[in-house]
Amino acid sequence: MAMATAPWTTEVPTALLVLADGTVIEGRGVGAAGTAVGEVCFNTALTGYEEILTDPSYAGQIVTFTFPHIGNVGTNDEDGEDLNPAARNGAVGAIFKADVTSPSSYRAAGHLDDWLKRRGVVALSGIDTRALTALIREKGAANAVIAHAPDGRFDIEDLKRQAAGWSGLVGLDLAKDVTSGQSSVWTETPWVWNEGYGEQAEPTMHIVAVDYGVKRSLLRLLAGLGARVTVVPARMAAEDILAMKPDGVFLSNGPGDPAATGEYAVPVIRDLLKTDLPIFGICLGHQMLALALGGSTGKMHQGHHGANHPVKDHTTGKVEIVSMNHGFSVDTASLPQGVRETHVSLFDGSNCGIELTGRPVFSVQHHPEASPGPQDSHYLFRRFANMIRERKGEPAVAER
């Protein structure tokens, strides 16, 4: 007896990426059902997807992973970077080439799909991420809507209207949405294999970290250098920060347009600059320090997102591989006299660091905490700690 031939079937897409120009890309839904609007960028890191998706700097963004296999080591409770996981600050969407597989890691505590659902992250898989990356490189980071409907039913015209109607990141202050609601003390030190995180019980300095969307790993490195770290909200006044009697001030990373956040943050930074306190900024903190010193910032064509970016430190003459996540940059030509460019991207020559001549004030565009990414830039935290020690009349330690 002849066997019956299975009927021809067509897979129904359960997720869509709809770009502002009307382009519709079909895929398979992953994570939370629903829709999210944001800017589509691509990240070239090979590892660290949990750290990337929980980085508050990615608020308002949909991350396309160029590495094809995402999720194969699962998720755990140790690698998240946002201070308040319940607030779910981080990327609003994610795009993968391959379907998410079952986790295969001794550290895995759960499946990426379940983790995305809990965080409310809308994701899709099964598309040509190389083609999407090429599109972004050609036309720039695109405003878009990512949608996941398990039944495959979408109102595509409405999604197109949402994507076309979103204003984008320019002029958008997102730090106010991800910053801490109140001050807190941070004591956790960096992770040690097979031991976990430590605790700073005998601090030798006090650092106030202004939270524009700070990552846990940054605070851990500060605590690991001997600091008692006080985390304060983005809008805290300079006089309240100084009343805490810090030995140094750290300006954190964060999302959105630095010019928008700078409307309230820059005056605070300028007041802090009137003191002799050491100041260290990264990412959004770097951009707003530049604004406070008289420079300007602008939107980048595609931004820098990855853990393999080469940056040259002019103060040492060395090239380091760093982790980056930014869609705005400091205009080097706008920097006034007395502000020196210290770091530069070897990809496109964009500014990656500044210092105030003769003062213990500096910042970098990249993420030196290496979460995810290489540890080439850890020396910057030791440089900051040495500035504090020098101000206190204590001996410095080797940066490397």
C-alpha cells in the first residue's frame, strides 16, 4: 500500500521586524509576546548576551546579535547588569539568526527564552542577521517595531505607522527612566571563579557614583579597589553629593541623548568641577563631562556596539581591545583649550577619551569594566584610585 504524502505546509511567521521605511522582516517569535518600539543596532560580541541585554545603556534599543548562536549557555542570576532587575531596564528587543537551543553550561540556571519572557523582551530568530547588519551599516541605525504574536496575526500597517511615528533617540532623555530612585551603598566586589562575588568590608576611600544607568560590574570594580561606593540618582544636586564628603566622583554609563540628559546633569557636573575632587566618567558620563567642559556631542551613523573594538590610549601609546555601546559621540573638534583627547577609536577615528589638563578629571567612551568584553581597560579604575590616593597624600599603586 502506498504511503500518503504529507500535505504541503508553509511556516507562518510569528515575529516581525518592521523598519520605519516600511521594510518588513519575518521571523520566529522568541521571548515575550507583544510589540516594542526602538532603534535597531547590531552588536558584534561573541559572548555576554545576558550582560548586553541587561545593560541599561541599551534602553530604547533592539539589539541584533551578529554572532549566530545566542542562548546556548542559558542564563543565570549572576550575570545581569541592571541594578534593579524588577525594573527590567535594558534592551527592549533582541534579534537572533539561529533558534535558541537548550542551555549547555554548568552555570546555567534557566533557558534564554524563559528569561526573555520574564524580562518582557520581545525577540525573533531565524532571519539573515548579516543582511540586517549590512543594511544598518549602509543606512544607519533604524527606528523600528519588533512584534511577536504566537498565532502569527499582525496588523502590519499599524506596525508600519508605529515605526515611522517614533521620534528616535535624538533629544530623548532615557537616564531619568533607568536611574536609581534613591541613594544606596554598594559593597559587592568582582566575581571570582568558583567563589562568586566578594564583599568590601574595609574601604579606604569613598566614591560617589552618579547613576545615569550604571552597570553592576562598574560598581564592583570600584569596590574591589577599596572603595565604599555610594550610588546616587541622576538628578542629585552637586551640594548634596559634596555633603557626602566623597574622595572622588564617578559618572556612569547610561542610555539616550547626552544633550537631553545634560540639561540637568551638566550643571551638576560643572559645580563638581569647581572642586579639586577626582572625577572619572564613562560612556554617557564621558559625553556629559565633555559637554560640561564646553564640547559638543552628536548622533553616530550606526554607533559602536561590541566587545572587539580597538582603541588607542595616547597617554600610554598602547592599543587596547574594548567593549563599546554608544550611539552618540563627542566631537573632538569642539573640545576647548585645556581639554585633551586621550583615547581614539582605530575603527573610525572617533573620540574615546578626554582629560582636563592639570586636573584629576578624565573620562572614556568605552566600557572598561569588561562586562562583556576584554579586561584591557581595567587599568583606568586603578588610575582613578591613584588620583584619589594622591589627593589624600597616599602612595600610588601600579596601574597594570
